[in-house]
Amino acid sequence: MQTVTLPKIEIEIDNSILLSLKTSTDELAYKMKLYTAIALYQKRQLSLGKSAQFLGMDRLSFIELLKGENIPIFDYSDREMDEVLDDSKSLEDLLK
């Protein structure tokens, strides 16, 4: 079994997993960090900026990364979209 060490995190991974993934421990560590940042962003536990910071990149680079993975930057529920549309209609009425 091989151990992948990240700053303050240590994960034991069987060598057969690395062989199946055909990847190095460094690449696997990066992918795990990447997938964690994406998951935390999608679950709204980290903002876009904090997710980018987690990966050591700027927001624009993180947006491009999400785009490359076909992950929406804005993922509003129907209720949230209705609220946005209602707010915009209210604003439009005020400006008339």
C-alpha cells in the first residue's frame, strides 16, 4: 500500500489503485484536491474565489477549469431563478 501525503493530510492508497488509474502519486494528489475544490464549490460550501484559492489559482483560471469540465458557474434552483426574475422585474418597474 502506498501513502499519498498532502499538506497536513495523509491518505493510504493501495498500489493497485494507482496502477488502475495509471497515474503518479503527485497527479492523484492534485486530482483529489481538484475534485474536492469542485465538489465544495458545487455544494456551495466554498465560494468560487475560495475554491480557486484552495487550488492556488485565480478566479478566472478556476472559471476556465470549470468550463473545461462542463460544470456550470451559476447553478440556480428554479426557486432562486424565480426570485432573480422577480427582483429584475421590480427593478424595471422602479426605473420606469
